[in-house]
Amino acid sequence: MFEKLSIIIPAYNEASTIYKILDKIAAVELPNNLSKEIVIVDDCSTDETSTSIEKYIEKNSGLNIILDKHAVNKGKGAALHTAIHIASGDIIVIQDADLEYDPNEYSILLKPILDGHADVVYGSRFMGGKPHRILFFWHSIGNKFLTFLSNMMTNLNLTDMETCYKMFRAETLKSIKLKEKRFGFEPEVTAKISKIPNIRIYEVGISYYGRTFEEGKKINWKDGFRAIYCILKYGLSR
């Protein structure tokens, strides 16, 4: 039934790590003989991100990698919108261009979908016994607060709404109209999938190798306030 996994990657100024994450993805062996499609959208990076990807594609012609470029910087959400439109797989998973999340865990996310139980699977950094880098106290409190507020609006019981690792049956994700162009993507997509009749959402524990702002982390307190706005806006809308 399922033949291809589309791995969609929004990239902005990730020249130093993009080839590393692509190596990890290339090495992953997927269950059920699923093939891989990697869709990267460079959101008008100001470094050598696109050049690094192009060189990688040239050296790894056997991999199915699609590169799209935004002419202007639009934000992570906008890059994901473009990638979702391009993706041709039966299942879609979101992958950041850094090294915070481990592609070797795709099989954990895939299992509920392949077993016929789930339409959507979230990878939670706050459940299970996987490794987690210890970093910012207030950042973790903020994530848990946003998840709590989102759950109030959606009547879900997620533990990690803000996680990067979200996997969808492609038809489910492509059926909703997404608007948020930056970090509001997470609460918006969560609110909108929660409103799909008979949707089956699962959550699995994943590892998390977080990075500091000095190492390239981009989300900040302004994005947190935008997330609150989006939770209320999309949670209260029909």
C-alpha cells in the first residue's frame, strides 16, 4: 500500500550541517521496502547552503533528492508549504536540516502508520527512554506550556506539539490548507489535523540532540508569542 516516504527539509543557512543530515538519511534503511524521496527547500539562504546541496546531489546521483529555492526568505512554514506541494510520497515526514533529530528513528514513527493504526504520528522529546541533550530550562517550560495550551484548544493529549518530527499520510497532510509562513506552522497544522473527522493521531518517544543558539538554533521568544497567537486563532476557528 505504501511505497515511498517523502522526507521534507526546510533549510536556511545550514551549509555546515546539511550534508551531515543527508548522509544520515541516505544510510537509513526503511521498513517494508519503502523508497526515499528527499525534498529540500532552501529558503533564500545567505550562506553556501544551496551550493553544498548541489554538490551533494552531484556526488550522490543514486539518491532521489529534489532541491527547490525560494527567491526571497519567507520562513520555515513557507518552505514546508513548498515541500509538501512537491512531495510525491505516500507518507511525509518533516526533517530539520540540523542534527537535532535522528533519521534512524523514522522506523519508530512509521510503525503505527504501516501497521494501519495511525494517520499522523508525532515524535515526542518528552516521553520514552531515548537520549536527550540537557539544555534550556525556560525553553523546555515554554514548549510544555505551548503544548498544554494547544491541547486545551484541540482536545488532544500530546506531550510535544512543537516537535519537528511529524509524520503524515500524504493524503491527510495535503488535504488541509496551511497559511503560517514561519514558526506558526506547528500549532496551525496541529489544530487543523485535530479537526479532521476520525483522524488517528499517535505519539512515539524519540531522542533529541538539541543545539544552542551559538550552534545555530533559530527559534526565539518572539516565535513563542506567535505560537500562542496561532494556537488561539486556529484552535478557536471552525
